Amino acid sequence: MNAVDSARMLSLMSSADYLAAATLEEADLVLLNTCSIREKADQKIYSDLGTLRRWKQRRPGRLVGVGGCLAQQDGEALRKRAPYVDIVFGTHNIANLPEMVRRAERRLPTLALGMEEEMTHWDVVPYLPAGAVSAMVAIMQGCDNFCAYCVVPLVRGREVSRPAEGILSEVRALTDRGVMEVVLLGQNVNSYGKKEGEIPFPELLRRISAIEGITRIRFITSHPRDLDDRTIRLFEEMETLCPHVHLPLQSGADRVLEAMGRGYTRGEYLARIDALRKVRPGMAFSSDFIVGFPGETEDDFRETLAVMGEIRFDSSFSFRFSSRPGTRAAEMKEKVDPQEAASRLRRLQELQAAHTRERLTAQIGRQVTVLAEGASARDPGTLCGRTACNKTVNFTPGGGEGALRSVLVTGAGTHSLVGEERSSDV
């Protein structure tokens, strides 16, 4: 979501006579689009602001703006802590960025934190690099779930779905520019349109799939409670729907899931996984985990490891519990010792690393279709792209044309595959 918002900011500033600077020293304006999902992100942002204070001092007239979730969360407190920041704007105020910059140019500091539901920036077309074949498309913003640990509803507001026709229009415009894959974004895509009476999420997927030029569709993030049978069946019916689902589990212990307010049990989560595997054999799964949630015991944590062993996720994102202001979990008394939480996180990540190696190694010798996104970062002579199962492949080109390439997987690294392009009908 922040990546799309940043692309919108770049698009807006390009239309306001600002050009992207190649280096920090060349820049007249720096915008930090921030996250506040964990305390570590907050700390990094304030550290970066210290660097930007010195950057401003080196040349008069330079401007600093801070947007996104930390700006929404800290607001005036951010200005007090870093008074040299010229613009502080929240998650619903991106569309007004050019006006805020013009005010800052006249030495008029701006604090914009309004979160009214009608304040959206759907009409701001995100910047898209030339030659891009994959693009992210936001279909909703905010969240109504209020999980005990999560600050998102507080900083991004209540759930609001984007009108379907606007989404379809954006996807059509993207295909006109050569985009073949779209990644639909929302805090809980499965509840798309329910409040507004829009078409259901499965129907939105069908309509996007019918747009000429679309060969792949992905979506993030799904909430296990709201992933319904109708959406699951689409993985059997629609070839364009990529066989990869990111389904955050957070914990394998029912007691912890209840305390988190997740709204499902371990058994219900496993039933969703089983249903997806039945309709689309070979489905890849990724997930999110929080360790050290208040009150989590060693037995609770072992239940998480047990679920991981049963599902064997292709990848996951895992973190120690981070107390966020304003959330229910911040008031919970049964804190887990930080060293114990760190130990549990290490154990979880070691297990995930083993499962990831297992999944990647199983691909060696297979011929896979890769959507080539450009030159590999580690070797400009090779190309990099993703399989439909969302595995990164760095491969030696073999003279193929177009973005879809047939690649023989010859090796596996820690997080990605290597291969050689082979002739195919792709």
C-alpha cells in the first residue's frame, strides 16, 4: 500500500514541475512515506529525519515532507520532535500534496491529517516506470477488523472500497501500456465492496480477468475469516488467477488467536488451506507471524511451529510483537520476556528457512513460465522475473521475445531460483 501511495506522490509531483532526483544531494524536496506497523519502523524514520535536518542545513530552500502512517499517528508530536519538517500529511491527504508543497515553498508549514471517508486519492494515477509488465492496483483502503495488535485502522481509517469501474478503468489503462499482471491491494481484499454495495470480490476478479492483455492476477492481503468458498473456487476456474495466496496466520494457538481478535481458529485456517490445495494442486502459500504476543506461552508457540510443519509455507514474514499506541494489546499485562520472544523468533525463522529451501529445491529440473520484469540486480547480463507461484527466478536469456519466458530451473538459492531460458510455446 505504501509503495502505491509513493507512486502516487511521484506522479503528483511530476505534474507539479518537480523531477525525480538521482541522488539526495541533487534534491530540493524529500518526501518520507512512512510506516508505523512496528516500533522499529518509527525509530528508523526519526533517525532518517536527523540525517535530513543536516541535509537541509547544507542548502537554503530545501524542503522535507513526512507522509503516511507515522505522520497520521504522531501528527503534531512529529512536528515538535522535528520542527524542521515542512509538511506533515496523513494517509488520506496525498491528493493535496502539490498544494502543500507550494505552501512550504512560501515558508508556510502544513499539518494535514483529515481522515474523512470521502477523502480518497483513487483518481491520482500512480507513476509507472517505462516497460513495466506488472503493476499494483489499490482496490480499497483502511480496515474494520481492529485486531488487538494492529494500528492500521487507527492510521489508515475505516474500510473504504473503491468503485469497481474506477478499478477496471485503471487496469485497462495499464494494459494499454503493456502491463500483463496486476496485484490487487487492500488490508482485507475479501471484504471488498460489502459496505458500499459494490460487486463482490470474486466478480471483480472475473471482470479484471476478462480485460484483454491481462495474463496474471494476484491479490493481497486475504483475511482467513473472510476468504469464502466462491473466491476459493475461482482458483480452479480462472487460469489468470495465480496459484499463490498470502494468508496471514499470526499464531497457531487458538488461545492466542482469540486474544488477538483474529476471528478464526487454527482448524478453520487449516480448512481454508486444504480447500485451496484441492482446487489448485501445487498452490504456494505465504503467511505472517507474530511471536511474543502478550500471554503467549512456550506451548502456544510450539503450536505455531506445528502448524508451520503441517502446511510448510513457501515463505513468511515474522516479527516479534511490537506494542503500538492505541491498540488493545498495548494495555495487556502478560508481557513476554524480550529475550524469550527473540529466541522464539529465531526458531520460527530457522524452520521457515528450511521449508523455503525445501520448496525451492523441489523446483530444480522443472520448466517454468516466468514473467520477466527486467535485468537482474545481481547480474545485468541475466533477467529476473517471477513464476505464477511467486518465486523469483534469475535466468540467462535464450533469445526469447516478450515478457513471458520458458525457463529451466537449474539451481536454488536461499530465497530465489536460477535457470536458463528454453524454447517453448509460451
